[in-house]
Amino acid sequence: MSSHETLAHAAPLRAAGPARAAARLLASETALTFRRPRHLAMLAVLAVVPVLFGVAVRIASTDGDAGPIIARVAGNGLVLAFTSLSAMLPLILPLAVSVVAGDAVAGEASQGTLRYLLTAPAGRGRLLALKYANVLVFCLAACALVAVSALVAGLALFPTGPVTLLSGTTAPFAEGLLRVGLAVLYAAAGMAALGALALMFSTLTENPIGAIAASVVLVVVSQVLAVFPQLSALRPFLLTSWWNAFDGVLRAPMDTGRMGTGLLVFAGYAAVSGAFAWARFTSRDVTS
């Protein structure tokens, strides 16, 4: 991410200690991320889509032939949060994360500010870690925004009460809120793995559009590959195959086994992508 404001922080950072410099750089990076117009536009879309989905369900629920998903959401507004996350994880959330992470390094290089950032005492490895920390913050904020928007819309449009789980049992409303929080954390972990991939692509080019496009294409190709029964052996290794495993929180007891495997897959993708990104970023000749 690049900006004249980032450059303005470079001189004070040189005089500060490494830890203090890293903290100030992360704070500056995060502030810039949430002030950029295109990022604000993406966050606005993330907030509006669950509301539109809730309104559509409200209208469709008046039809006696409404499907089971519509009936489930219409019966309890809390379910709208889970449904919105499930609907937005395949493409909308990944696109938002890819834009932020894909622009993290390539955007600095394309605008000629990367070499100035490298004058900060944090060092290349720590700077890359700070870039990824900023991506993590955005992933959590984006997933939480979807859930909060859906909760507000659900509470306004539909009745509330105990939540009927996929296992057929019911959970109190307060426990349902806790399960929404766990779903948000799991979804954010999945997006963080994608963010690591996008950040890796960002270190390989000086064109942020290329890094963003590579990340989105990878997501689409992974989902297409998962459709073919002949390629079922690949599904456990595809990142996208585990994004919707948060539905384990809707079971009693929670399906911690599948969710745990998903978290391990996310960690593996993040570790491998991070290692490649570190190797590239710490060895590249930065001339811009």
C-alpha cells in the first residue's frame, strides 16, 4: 500500500526503535487501508449485500413454495449471518481480500515508494510481516462486517429466538451469537490464507492488477476443479474446499474435527506462501 502519508512516517521511524517503528508502521498501514476510497467501497458492498439478501428472503418468504434455506432464514434472523457468510465466501470476500493483499507490495513498487519504506529500521522481513498483519486485520474486519450487517438486518426483518441447528437440536439465542463469532473467526482464517497467497503474488510483480488477478483466478480455478467428480482426489488440497467448513458450528456437538482440518490447511497455505514471499522479497533488487 502506498501513499504520501506513508512516506511522511519514514523519517520518524528511522529514529525510533525497531519494535516501536514496527508498531507505528502497522498503525499507519492499517489506517491507510481503511481510508482508501476503493477499500471503503468494497467494505460498503460487504455491508450492503447481506441487507439486500435479507430483504430478498423477506419478500420470497411470502411465497408458500419458498425453499428450505429461505424458510430457515425467515424463521430466525440469526441464521441470516451464517447464510450471508456462506454466500459471500466463494467470491465477494475473496475479491476484497485479494485487492488489499495483492496491492500490498506491488502497489508500493508500482508507485516508486517501496524503496523509501525499506529505509525504515524494521527490515525487509519485518516489513513483509507487517504487510501481512495489515491483511489479517482487514480479513477479520471484512468477515465481521458481513456478520454484523447480516445480524442487524436479520433482527430487523425476521423473528429471533433459539436457533435450530443442522443436527436438529436447538441452541439459545446467546449461544447462537457465540457460534456466529466462531464462524467469523473461521472465515477470517480462510481469507487470511488467501491473503498470504495474494501477498506472495504481490512480491513477484510490480503490477498490483496482476497480483490481484492471479489471486482471483486461483480462487475461480480451484472452485471449478472441485466440481468435477473425476478430480475429487484434489478437493482436500484445494483452499476453497474448506472455506464453508464453518458450518460445523451449526452442529451439536460442533464438528471441530473438520474445522480443525480446515484450519490446518489454511495454516499450510499461509506458511508455504509466506515462505515464498519472504524468499522473494528479501532477495529482490528493489529499484522502485
